Amino acid sequence: MNEELYLVAYKDIEQKEIDDALWLKAMSHAGGDKKRAKWSYVELRVDQMLRDPSLRHSVSKKVRKPTHQSGAFMMWFSLLFCFAAVSVAAVVDFGNLSLVLSNGFYFLDLPSLLIILPVAIFFGISATSWRSYGRCWTYTLGGAKLVSISEANSVARCLKVMGDVSLLMGIIGTFVGAIITLNYLQLGADLAPSIGIAVVTMFYGFLFKLLSYVAEQRVRNLYLN
């Protein structure tokens, strides 16, 4: 029941249906800080509903928990759809309407992945904490939770750092590959495979940036906006 009351309080803020007296009290508790006041307002609003059964009954109709759960389902669906779309673009020959499964191997490169993923994760952890990194998965792929604004901010920051670092490391990795490739020009070697690997590194960077950006926006939409 308390979870439903918290969702009602969150919904009041989301739809700007705020009790003025409670908001002034929350602002006083938060020392004028609007972000902290929102959380204080939620606590005061829940306490108000717990003390007044008639008020609790009248606002119970405003609870729509499936909305938050459907967001988690849509997140999973979006991830699967994204990977499916990229896979189709990689292996389908649209000119001949045929599958070329071997093309998929051109997009697999372990060194490129190691350049981006571990670095992005460790920078995300160093900018926030191990706990915030762990919550990146539960906050993003799970249903709505009762969390503090500072926790949600930390998770959103971790996701943003990981996304930005992924993109930057993808660019750096591509430059490294280009420098090495250019040194083979004078040897007359076939440069096509090296160029392909260099571009794959940037592809990984953009892909992880996209996923991190969407995850960050979900956290912000659920807990911060």
C-alpha cells in the first residue's frame, strides 16, 4: 500500500497537482533547494495520506502502476529491436534479397570491444561508485522503485559518463587503427581489413553511446523529471 501512496505523490509532482501548503513546508525542510524539496514533498504527502484514510481512498484511483512496468517492458523490447535491426542491416543483401551470414563476422572484433567496454565501465565507476554502476541495470531494466534523488542522479551520471567515454574511446580507437594502417601503405599491403577493424571500433563506440543515452533518459524520466 505504501508503494501506491508514493506513486500517487510522484504523480502529483509530475502533473503539477501540488498541495501548496505541503510544498511550502517541503521547501522549508529543504532549505529552498527545489530538487531536495521534491523528495521532501513526497514524504510529507505520503504521511498526509497515511494519517487521513478518506484522503487515501480518494487519491487511490490515481495510481497506475502498469505504466511504469510497461516502461520496463518497452526498454527490453527496444533493446532487442535495436540489435535485431542492426543484425538485419549487417547480414541481409537487399539487392539480391538474400542472407549473407558471413557478413556478420565483419562486425565482431574482440580487441575493439576491449578498447571500449572495460574503459567505459571503469570510468563510470570512478566518476560515481560501484553501487551506482550496479543500479544502472536495475533502475533501467526493472520497474519503478522508491529511490532518493541523489541515488537517481548518481545512476544517471554513471550512464552518461559510460556513454560519453564509449564514444570517445571509439574515436580514439579508430585513430589508433588509422595510424597503424597508414604505416602499412609503403609496404603495399592490403589495407581493407585493417580499415574495416578501425571503423568497427567507432561503430562499437556509437552503439554503446546510444544504449547509454536511452538508459540515462529512462532514469531521468522516472526519477528526476
